[in-house]
Amino acid sequence: MAPISVPIASRLPSSLRIAPTNAAVTRVLSRLSRPALLSLALDWLDEGNLSLTAPYLKRQNDDYDDDDEDDGDFYPPATSLEALQEHYTNLQARKGSKREVLDRILEGDWRHGLSLYQLAMADLQHLYDHPTSQKWTAFQIVPLTAKADGEDSEATASSTVNKVSLVVPRFHPSSFLRNLQAQILPDIKVHYNFDRHKHLPLLLLRIFILDSPYNTSLAAASTPQAPGDTSSTTRPVANIESSRTVYIAFPDASPFVYLSSAQSSAGERAPGSSTVGVNGGATSLRSLVVEAIPKALSQPRERYALKPTNLTTRNLSELLQRRGAGRTNTAGGGWGIYADEKTTIESPLSTALPETVASRLEGKKRGRPSKKETSRTKRPLSPGTQRNQQQAKRRKQVATARFGLSAKMGDGCGVERVDIVMQDPFPGGRRFDPKEQNETEGEPMEVDGEPSQAGPPVTDRRRSKGGRRNQIDAVLAHDEEEAEEEEAKERDAARRAAGEDQDEEVDGEGEKEESTWRPRVAFTFHGPHVFAGIRKLVEAGVIDGEKMPGWMTGEEGVTVGAVRHGRIRGHKGSGMP
């Protein structure tokens, strides 16, 4: 009689094996290179991992003769672990194809299946080999103010952020996983795997979510064919095909967490598969994890929430630079020289010239010229060449003063995309007239001397086509309701403090501000290192470094924001803690 599998609320065990013929297993291993596959196979054969990564070996039993079973096998099983380790070591010493190693793993040594722990190790190996393969978003852990009105304080905890408290939650991996598992939906199963990053001071948590109520081999087994389907006797279950993987990075001694975007293990949703999460998409799954993290970190009478910092990048080093445990969290751009312990600047109030700051940052040592230089005859430069050299030197000094130690090519702290929208009124004090807009909305406009019918705004046209939604539009739309609530609270407080006359004056200013014309202008910067590119443009004279706003130097530490009154606004503020 077949064993009965009962749905339970526990997580998936690391020893659960998945068939090597599964498309998800082949996809995970195919992303690795040949040296990475060989190194991974030797890690599986390590004595500390054998309980979860044991290979298929030849049976050493006198009463059982399996020569007939292994006869004709293209990859005969090894007799011992030592022989198998020696074989993979020899493969590292000689050249060969990746397909040879992949077939040896799937059809030979691990023909009985790969455990979830092995898949987690393969995924993490790919992350180490390709550091920019995941897109990370930084969240700040903020404490909440709890208040009780005759009831339990835990049940009536307020969602107001406590800006005075400096309490940081204590993180313990086992307790965090136990609390996180309590927040997971009962109709899905999750596998967790912690790993210490090899090069960066952070702890990685891989969350593998499977759409199945079972935590046994039934979750990854094969199901019988449907009635009337004569194509095959069995068909692979769609649970693995619809799985999702999310990474959470916990930096050391920092009140921030980094969350990656949810990715499917099979690339696309398999036919006939059910959904994962509330709406079945990667966005809903990621939202589920975001809501569960602060609850897992919270304790009785200590509640926390995650606050977006509007910093998104594929570079973990940049996240540690801007949202880590160092002193550069609120000292970006040119202010970073005061956070660097190597610099000898006494105070930010010192009236150091840009040339002096540049010499200290670049480590220039002014010494006596050598005899070879003094003996060399110098040709007099033309006035135009001398003027160009002085201007180039001046631009480099301005760039050093504005950017400081940051935004340099090759520093490993670059962002790939920056989205900025301008919300400042148009210069000149032009007023906005809704009637005038309605009258001219349908009037034709001339394009190259020919009349053309005026169309809807750019934002409406993009939404009507159903294309990819801009990231900044999504962020601003998400913050619009919360911003309106805060503005309403501030107006109520101003009305109570200043009286009716002052309130009318404030309303008048608001009407004046709303009547000012604000054109829709958005900037999107692309590149491997956006701020390093802007620094190069300042040194080349394309951008005026003296009049350039501070957010173009990266000192605000945000990649998505809105500029209003000359200052960038991230998530309800500058984005800084």
C-alpha cells in the first residue's frame, strides 16, 4: 500500500530529492561553468555534506550481484567516495567540455536525484560567479511606536514610526526562520538555506517556494496522466516548474536588509500549474516576503517595519556602501571625505580650497623636480593651449570637490539605473489654466510646418499601450496615499496652532502653488556606473560641476526619486534614515 501524504505546515526538508530529469534541475546546473560544476561536485563529496549530498555508489554486498544491472552503463557507479573524488580532481586537471561534467552528474553519480540543499548550493554558486545576476532593493528596519488604549499593546500596536528610538532588532537565524515560517501561507512549502557570503560582510538567505501543500517526495514526484490523454503514461508535476526563488541579504551590524526580485526556476509558468502567492506572480510573492520579514524580526512589545529606501541596484558592494554599517550612509558625494578615516581633514567647517582637498584625496606629493626635468628645455605654450589646460585642471578640481572619493570607474560601487522626475514649477511664474488646457487639448499643432493632431500626454499614451511601467511612476503612486495623509495631518496641526486666519493664508499659498505650471520632465540614466559617468562629463566640461545639483553626485543615496524645490525626495523624504 502506498504511503499517505498529509498536508502539514512545516517547511521542506533539505534532504528532499528532485529527479535529475526535471527541467528546473537542468536549468540550474546548466548556468554554471565547467570549473564551477567540478568545484560544486567536490563540495558535495565533502564529508560535512554527505548526509544531504550523498552520491550513487556501487553496492558492496556479497549476496547481491549487480553486475548485470550496471552492465552497459555509460557512467558506471564508483565503488568508493575516494575514487569519485579522485575522478573529479583529475577532471579539473585536464580540459574538457561542460556537457561531459553535466551528464556525469545527472546520469551517473547523482542519477537518483539532487536534494534541495544541492540545488541551493548550485544557485549560490551562480550568484558568486555572477554578482550582478540579481536585482537588489534596500529596506530599512524601523521601530514602531506601540500604544494601548485599555487593550493589549500587542494587538493595538500603532504603525507610526518611532524616529527617536535607536533600538535595532536582534537577529538569530533559527528564531528568524521559525517566525518566518509562521507567516507563510499553508498551501505552499518553502525551503530555506543560509550561507555566508564569500567576499562581503553579509549573510544570505535563499528562499525556495514550492507550490504544493506537501513536504514529502510527493511535492516533486510524477503524477498520472489525465483522463483521455494518451501522449504518455506520466507527466511531470508542475510544482517545480512554478517555483520561485527569493534572496534576502542581512548585512553585518546594519539596520537594513536587501531583498532580491522573485525569479522563476523554470523561466515561465508551466501549463496547468497553479499560482504562487496571492496573485500568482513574482510581485505578489515578493510582497508576501516583505510583509513577513518585519513580523519575523518583531518580538513582544518590540515591533518593527520595513521602510523602502528607493535604492535599487545589482551591485551588493554599492548597497553596503550606501546602506551598510559604515560611515558613508549619510555622507555621499563630496561629503564622503569627512567619513573616510584616512583623510586628515579636521572639520567640515574648514575653509579648504578645492585644490588642497584634491591633493589630499589623490595623495599628491609636491617635491622638488628631478634633474632630468630641470635640464629638459620647456617649449612655451600658446595662450590657447595654456588656457585649455587651466580649464581642464579647474574642472577636475571641481569634480574632486563635488564627488570626493566616490564615483570612480573600477571602484566596484556603481549603480546601473537612476530614475528622477522633476516636480519644480516652470521658471518664469507661468500660471496653469485648466480651461486653456481643455481648449488647446484637441487643437492641431504644427510639426515641421504641417498640422498634426495633439495627442494625450506621454504618461497616458504609455499606459494605453500596455508597455512596461516606469519604475518611478510605480514608486510615486505607491507613496501618494501616504503623502496625502501626512499632509492632511500637518494642515490640521497648523490649523490648530495658527488659527483660522493663518489657515486661510496657507490655503491661499496651496492654491497658488497648485496653479503654477509644472511640466512633466523625467530623467533616466543608464550605464554600468551612472555617477562615474556623470563625473567624467563634469571633467570633460559637458556638465557644469559648480551649478550641478547634489543629487547628481549620488550624495542622496537613492536611485528613484522626485526633485521638488531643488531637493530630491525619495520615500517621503530624501530617502536617508
